[in-house]
Amino acid sequence: MLNKDTKIYASFSLNPGNNGCLFFNDKFQKNNINAIYKSFYSDNIQKSIEAVKILDIKGFAVSMPYKIKVLDYVDQIDYHAQMIGSSNTITNNGGYLTAYNTDWIGVKNYLSTFDIKEIFILGNGGFSKAVQYYCKSSEIPYNIITREDWDKVENLTGYVFNATPVDIKTKGILIDGRPNTTQGKVISRLQAEEQYKIYMNE
């Protein structure tokens, strides 16, 4: 039952989805936690963060295109988020915001099931930086493909990780990290498990 003590968690994105709502609200219910989770459309992350503080939202996720920009509005940045240069998970402790990155753990737990010797990473945004961080930590050589080299995508061979929001056609073995794809939903759930741990430890 919702009441005045119900804690609120959220996500902010230009293209909000239901993955987080389904995962966290199910977790809260199963673990008998008085909390709710709601995804929101946001075209201004600064104003969204102001709302977080006013409404005392306890934790929130950010998606494209705010994973890098959000770091400008927090009080503390976790080591991994600092090294990656982006964040997808923020906690709010009485107005004090701490940024974390759980994307790279979701990527790690998913990609470690493959025998990857080398990989192409499409895009260089916040999510791509988490993939790069995992590759560096696992000593997996990688090449970043950006708009300047986009004509190469179709003819790439080997493993290709899509860290962009666009559809991809390639000759390589595609790993599609977008949250609306089958693979992306698995990665999203794996990183959400880490988000949940962070939220519950605050």
C-alpha cells in the first residue's frame, strides 16, 4: 500500500521505457519494500535533478543522452563512474547526490559469457564508455567506430557491440546493447541488479 512513507525511485530519459519499472517494482513487491519506481520523459536533466531534490526521490537512473552531462550536477562521483566518465545511477541522500556506473557491470556480466578476443564498439557516448571500460579492465582490444567511420560498419567482421540508439546492419557478430532488444534487455537487467544493491545500501 502506498503511503506517506513510500520511497520514490525513478529514471529520466528522452525515450523512457518500461524495463526499469518492471524490474524494480517487482523487486520491491517481492522483498516487501515500501517503494515505487517510475520512468519519466526528460528534455532537461538539470530541471529533473531539481525535481529529484524537491520530491526527495531516493535514487534515479539516467539514459541517453544524459549519462555524461549528469556528472555536472552531482556532489560525489564513484571511482568507476569517474574513470568511465559517465553515470547511469544516482542516489539522493538528503539532497546530496552520488553518481555510480552500473552499465559496465551489466556489460561485464554479459560479455564475459563470450570468447571475445577483439571487438568493435559503435558510438562513443556514455554507454560506449562503459563498454570501453570493461574491455580495458579485461584487456580486450577494441576499436571505436564513430560517425566519421560509419561507412565501415556494414563490412565489419568479428564481434560488434552496438552502443548507439540506431539500427545496425553488419557482417560481424552483432551484440545489440539497446534496451529494447533481446540482448539489451539482458544487459539492462544485469546492471539493474547492481542498481538495486546500491539503492538498498543507501
